[in-house]
Amino acid sequence: MNKSLFLMALIAVGAMAHAGISSVAGATTIVSPPASVRDDQTESNTQAFLFLEKGDVALGANLNVDAVAAGTYNSAGLLSTSQILAGTHVASYMLHADPVADLTKTWEGSMTFDEKILGVIATRGHLNDSDPILGNGGTIYPTGSPFDDSREFELGTAEYFVISNDLKSIRYRCVANTKFDQFRVVTESVPEPTSMAALGLGLVGLVRKARRKA
Ligand SMILES: [Ca+2]
Ligand SMILES: [Ca+2]
């Protein structure tokens, strides 16, 4: 592979990993989709991993989500099932926090998306149900493994998430004392990968131009 092709590939991969995510803070770390988000597969004691699962999927059926309104969700009683209607184009992201071994660890951070948040999937049942629809094709999810019941946030004063008033950001705190914690964020769909590729090509062009001048 020649240098410019390699550079283009790097830019494309970088753009894809960050697609739709404006910024993150605190423990949140953007990664490419991991091979597995089952227990003890993708671990860090300091970082909570955020990855794009699907950039643009048209829902084939109504989708159950657990939180759609701005506010603080620090009790399971504050969650209620809402539906995103069939036919809606959405993007999905997963936050995954899993300590090395089974240590008790706390992660606090935030994330801001380019597009509006349509809902957060925060219960085990709805996470399991939505894996086949919104999950990344190359990632193995917890459903059917021994610890899939550990995947949801145990909402309380120590573990919660907050949806911002503008429906663009989520702040969270989670504690994993044995296994791992996850939630899935559903937003309006992100721009097509072709525009990302075009952006990559444009950048490659700029880099080449700069090199010629140097
Ligand atoms: Ca672990
Ligand atoms: Ca937990």
C-alpha cells in the first residue's frame, strides 16, 4: 500500500470511529467496536469505552427504549418504556465499562453527539432485544452468556445517567463491583459514510498539497 492510500485508510477508520460523536470527557474513551463486550473481554479500570454500532439503520419494527426525556435517571422507577417508531432512521452507540478482573471501580464521564438523542436503552431486557437490530455485526454481545444479567446500570445514588436538556449529551456515573455495565444510546442517524470518505479524500488532498509546498 502506498503512503497516501495508507493515510487515507487511517483517516477513514478514524472518521468512522468518531462518526456522530462530537466530544467526550472524563472516563469516556472512543474506540472502534470491540470483538466482544461480554464479561472480562474489553476491560479497563479507568476508561469506559464508547463505540459506534450502527451509523444509519431504518427500524424494521417499533423499538423499545427506556428513557427519552431530559433528566436525571438515578432510580429504576424513573425508566419507562417508550417506542421509536418503525421506519425511523437511527444511529446506535454503546457505552461499556468493565474492570480488570472483578475489582470495584467507578467511572464518571460524558459524551456529546452530533445528532439528537432519541432514547437510551438501559434495561437488560431491552439491551438484549436490541443487540440484533442495533449491535455492531462484528461484536459479540452478552446475551446468552452467564453474566448478561449484570449488563444494566443498577440505578441509584452511586450509579446514574443524565440526559441534557438539548438532548445532545449524556453524563453518567457507574460502579462495577463484580461484572460490567452498559447502556445503548439511540440518536438520529449520522451522515452517510460516503460523506465521511469524501471528507477523508479531501484531507488527503490537503496533506498532499502541503507536502508539495514543503
Ligand atoms: Ca472484568
Ligand atoms: Ca453496576
